[in-house]
Amino acid sequence: MQALNLYLNADQSYFLIKIRKNLDSYLKNKTDNSEGFVVINNDKVANISLQFDLILEDDSKITRVDSKGNSKRRKETFLQLKSISFEKINEEISFLKVAVTLNEITKIIELETSIQLEKHPTGKHKVIVDVVAEIDKKDFGLGVDEKLSINGLGFSKKINAEGKFEFSNN
């Protein structure tokens, strides 16, 4: 069977960052410059490529207090994500290795992925990729000498992120 390429539907995709793991509160953001594709061979996902810029919007009232007690605010914070490789362990477990740039620091992290492949009799295909990650703030220079809070709620030591990306051939 010939390989089938599906492309990212940015309007049906999102990436969210939780303030704290135990709260259902997310940072307000928007994605920009998003693109990606999925390659399907023999009705199985063979490769995933994904990249986007995530802009954390300032109306979330992001406040940083450094070790001297000075309050700092940034107008916008950017997170850039670009996939490097896709690894499928078995039908239930797969990972997307990505380069994440935040606070002008780039680190390689793994996103745990869940993949759903949908085939329709009309010939349309759709792949939905759910991702989750836990990122250490200190890896990106956050929380080393400052306390980070959103609307008065402090971040936990880990940044929890989740996303859903839809790929289709139409």
C-alpha cells in the first residue's frame, strides 16, 4: 500500500498549559505558525511531524517576583515546539520527541501520545493525536530565582501540558 500523508488542521487543534496539575485552570494562549503532517503506511501511523509557536497572552496577569521582591511582567511569552522524531512502542504507547524553546532556552522533551485513526467510506482519513507532557520549570530558567503566579495562583514545580492535534486529507 502506498503511504498516505495527512496534514494538520490548525483550526481543530490546541495545546494547553495547566497552572497546577490539581486545578482545571489553563493559561490563555493562541497558536501561530502551526504546521505538521502524519504519514500512514498499511493503516498504521508511521510518522508524525509537528511544529508551532504558542503565545501566552498577557491578560492572564502573569506575575514574576524575583529573589529581591521585585515584580516583573512580560507582555507576551512565546513557547516554540518542533518535533524531532516519532517512536511507536506498541499500539497503546508512543512518543513524540520535540525541541521546546521557552524563555530563550531550548530543551528536548518527550510527549506521550495517544493516536486515533479514523477512515471513512468516502476516502477521507483523519488522525487525532493527543499529547501530554510534564516539564520541569527549572529546565527553562523559571522558578530558579523567582516565583511565578497567574492571577494570584502559584505554579507547581512542573509545568503540565496537554494538546490535541487533528490531521486530515481534506
